[in-house]
Amino acid sequence: MLKEVPKKRVSHVVKRPGRLHGLPDVEIPVADDLATVPGIPKRDEDVSFYSRVYPVESQNIEKAADREWVWSVYTEEVLKYRERHDEINQPLVDASLLTGDIAPTAAPEVGKDMTADIHLKARELGFGEVGFTKFDHKYAYASKKRWVKYEHTICLALEQDYYQTQTIPSLEAEFAHFGTYEIEGALALDLADYIRSLGYHAQVHSPNDNSGVYIPMFVAAGLGQLGANGQLLSPHFGSRARLAMITTDAPVTYDEPIDYGLHNFCQICQVCVNRCPGRALVKEKVWWRGAEKNKLIYERCRPVMARYDGCGVCMKVCPIQKYGAPSVMQHYVDTGEVLGKGTHNLEGYEIPEKGYFGPGSLPQFNRQFFEIPHGRREEWLFEEFKEKIENEMLPTEEIMDFAVELKKILDEGGTTRGDE
């Protein structure tokens, strides 16, 4: 006869709106041993220091070299799809860049708080998570610090298709990934139009041309917590969502960060850490730029993402993504165990040309597999060109062509093709 396991004591219960507009609210029990602090454990003085002295910058600039390189290792199918996606998505990005200067289309209703109206409209449009907070310039990218015009931030998460996501890594899952960006970009523009109809400005921060590090602001708005996979874990769909923001001068009431119990839960779970094909996730938390987190090793992650349909295994094997926080946290309270851990249902995945990997098994890659270009695009081009000069006798016209190309890149700020 099996010994009955006593239920864990519950510290608090988080109540959240249903996954979609019209669905009933859900309750998430947080076990006593999972409770920590609302939001992200952080040291505000350190966050401020790094923001001043070492401000963050967009990967489109700081890591432009490898973002350009990935196009050279895509399969033919992925390459064609990415080119088509960029063709569809670029007008949405361009439109978003101009939204901060568009005037309201009506006079505002004096003295009215617009939180409920905007929240309802966003939910009706299909956003699964909606929250309000102050735009925190400490997390703004260096190149965008002066771009943001308005103080109040509307944080928006749009869920991507569940069934396509479970095929990770695959081109089908990439359809869900990039297709959600296309839908979200258009919906954000629609929501901005609605805010202007209320009498206020609305500046869209495109999900494909981020103005800063979004996750801290989403956490501040109560929409989730930072997971061990380095992604925002929201209550209903974990990291299976795409994030966008709108800043506005509409009067709104800010939400508060919430303790969903995920900091301690992730340390107990560790499934994403153990299942990462590139061994890019670290088990122990560290303090990084003033926040306590599991630090991702970018150089171990990027080569796998580039070559295997965006990878995303850390998303696929997360129980919060697979089953939702209400079920996962209730199971932990009832049993003291992580729902799905150790099972093929949660942990199994297939890597093209490598095979299937169940619990406890991982693919192997050689050292050369992880060699990728580093830095900005112009730095990478210069290194490649220098290597050519050392190994070949280049004609004068080719040297001049390179100089023209490098000047063009520098004039454009070192940017590269769209967000991954």
C-alpha cells in the first residue's frame, strides 16, 4: 500500500483572469516552500549602476554579426520562410516606428482612468496577458533611450499555437513563432488606434524591434516571473507567447509584481536546464546586472537555434508552458512533485538528423559546432576581410568595395536583418 503524501501548506493563492477573454478566472496555489518575493529578486542600486555605466543594447546591434551569420546556415525551407516573414513583417515594424508622433483622434474624457477600457479592448483583440506599469528607462536600449515618448506602459503577451509549439524544434513550430509576431504586430497597431480614439497618444514598441529589455517590465506589471530558461513565464502559457508594448499618456493605474512561486519552483524543476541540447542553461542562479537569475550561455544556445529550426527546447519542456501554472502548482501542492518531470510526454524531443532524445539523453556536438562570429556586423566583416588579405592577394577594386560596404553599415548604425 502506497504511503499517502501530505499536501503542502499553501502560502498564498494568486487569482488571474482566464486565458482568453470571456473565460472564468483561475486560481494558482503557491506552496509555502515556493514563496519568495513578488517579481524578480534584484538590487536596485546595481540595476541603476549598470544602466548608467554599461547600458544594454539591442541584439540587432550588439550581436549583429551572428544574426547575419544565421542566414548562411539556415536550411533552404527555413530561409524561404524567413524571407517571406520579413517581407510581411517589415511594414508592421516601420508603421510602429512612426506611431509616437500620431495625434489622438478625439478629445479625452476629463478625469477618467482608462485602465479598464484599454484592458478590455486588448483582451477582446486576443491578448492573453495585459498589464500596466511605468516605462523603466533603466532597461531601455542605448540606441532607443530617447525614442520612447510616453511614461505609461501597456504590456501585451499574445499566445502562440499550442499544438505547433509542441513540435519544437521544427519548421511547423517556426510558423507559430514568426506567425504570432505578424499577428501581434497588427493587433498592437489596432490597439494604438483605439487608444487614440480615447483621446491619447499611443506609441507601439514592435515585438520585432524592441526598445529595451521587456521582461522586467512585464514582471513589474504582474504578468509572470523570470524562468530558469531566461524567458518570461506567464500563468497560462509560460513562455509560449510573444511580447509587445505600447507606451501612452493615457491615465492608467499600474499593476503590481506578483509572486507566482516560480523562482523556487524553477530551481526544483530544472527540466529546461537538464534538457537543453546545447547545455546553454546553468543550474545555479547568479547576480547579473543587479538581478538574480539563471544565466544563459549565449554562445552555447545560438548555434543550436540557428541550425535546428529555432530550437526552443527550453520552451517545449517547461511544465508551465505544457500544462499551465494552475495545474502545475496544484500538482506540486498535492504531491510535492513537478508535473511531467521524467516523462517522455514532457521531456522528449527530436533533433533533425540526430534522432529522438528522451529523459536523460542529449545530442552531442563537436567543438567547431559552437564557433560563431561575435560582435557587431562591421567587426565580423572586418575580421573576415583581414583574413582574406592575409591568405589571398586581393585586387584594389575588391578592397574599395569592402570599404564602401563597411561605411554603409557604419552609417546605418551597424543594424542587421530582423529579430529572431
